[in-house]
Amino acid sequence: MKRINARCPLYDECGRKKCEYQFRELDCPYYWANARPDSEIPDQEAIRYEKRD
């Protein structure tokens, strides 16, 4: 099976057949809630860090 979002290490566990969040994974509720140190996307985590208050 072809991975639709090869950037996302959580793609296989989230269960989506089609990922609509490539290059904006922080908009994905599954990625936002489940990203952990071994499954983070560096550029997305940099954005998350900038958004923190």
C-alpha cells in the first residue's frame, strides 16, 4: 500500500486512507494529539514551538 503522506510517521497508525495534511501536519488532529519524540516532524514541531505562549 502506498503511503499518501510519507512525511508523517503516524500515518500508518492514524488509519486515514487519504491524508489531507501533507506539509501542514499540525492541522491534523491525530498528529497534534499523538506526536511524541520518536514520531515528530521537525519543521512542524518548530511551528508548534513558535505558537506556544
